[in-house]
Amino acid sequence: MPLDIGKFIKAPEYDITIITYRDVFQASVCEEDPTGEECRELSAVIVLDAGEMKHMGIHEGMNVRLTSRWGSVVVRAKASPREEQKGIGFMVNGPWSNALVSDDTPDGIPGFKDIEAAITAVKDGVTTLKELWG
């Protein structure tokens, strides 16, 4: 029986800055059914430059772990249809991106831009709302 070396080798980890944004369609779907499958499909995603995904060994639809100082989530990777700045990932506002946001709010406003995080390919499933909301 061949030995599965891959299960002993950790995937490389890369630094990334996450920028969150609002998406009208996602917001509408999630307002109607915040715990539904379609809301999760539209929210538990990070959009990255296709070339950078290739460099990181991440493929379209692959699950990735994002870890900031404030939390960690597993989401699905999606290639941007246009060339993006290297080192930047985009996530819609939602429970998955919120789990990575700093709880330090000196002015009362969370820092939804420039979230410093690490990204790595994983075989784990996408983080569930139950896991997020504990």
C-alpha cells in the first residue's frame, strides 16, 4: 500500500491582505435566508488574482484557510475575472469575513479594510455558521 506523503506535509502559507466589500445580490439573498446554502455559497468565498492563485498552488473552487490575529475560517477560493493586485484578496461582508476582523475599535468602527491574514490550501470543509456562531 503506497504511503500518502501529502498528509504529512503542510501546504505553504502566504501572507495576504483582505479587503471586504458589499455585494447587493449577496446581501439580498442573505437577508432572505441568512442560514441558507445560497447565502453560504456567495459569502464563504475569497476572490484572488488568477496568476497569484497559480503561484500559491490554489485552484478555482479549492478550500483555503484564512487566519488573522482575530480568527480563522475556511472558505472557497475564486479567481477574479480581471487582473488584481498581488497580495490582495476580496471578500464580501458577512460572517466569514467578520470572523477575521479586529475587535479593536477605538473609533467604534471595525477595520473591514486591510485585514492582515495568512492563506493556505486545506482539505477541510468550509467553516459552518454553527462553528462561527458557536
